[in-house]
Amino acid sequence: MSEFSNNKDSKLAELQKSLEKLKKSLSKDSAEIKPFQQEARDTKLDMEQCGGDLRTAKENLEECDGTLQAQQEEIATLQAEQTQVKVKSSSL
């Protein structure tokens, strides 16, 4: 029975050493990972901001397209009016 007890104590000590080694390794790995986690958070934030910027740019583009179309229609109308005025002035 004492042999089992001695073996148990040595096994417990071995497990405790292994546990300490794993804890140190975990701490080291956590410290190494933290900068990458921060970088990932920063990148995600940048992506969200870019998404917002892209939505705004699309809205601006749609507005510009509408303005351009309205101006093109106005130019066509003015050209037609100019043509009519030229025709009337020629016939005078």
C-alpha cells in the first residue's frame, strides 16, 4: 500500500509540474496572440468604416447621376429652343 501511496505522490507531483508548464505556455501564447487580436479588431473596424464610406459614395454617385441626367435634359431642351430661335430669326 505504501508503494501505491509513493507512486501516487510522485504522479501528483509530475502532474503539478506538467500543469505549471502548461500554464506558462498558455500565458506565453496569450501574450503572443494579443497583438494579433488587436490587429483583427482594428481591421474589422476599418472594414466597417470602409463599408459606410462605400455606401455614402454610392449615394453620392446616384445623386450625381440624377443631376447629370437632369442637366443633359436641360441642355437638350435649350438646344431645341436655340434651334427654334435660329429658324425664326432666319425667316425674318
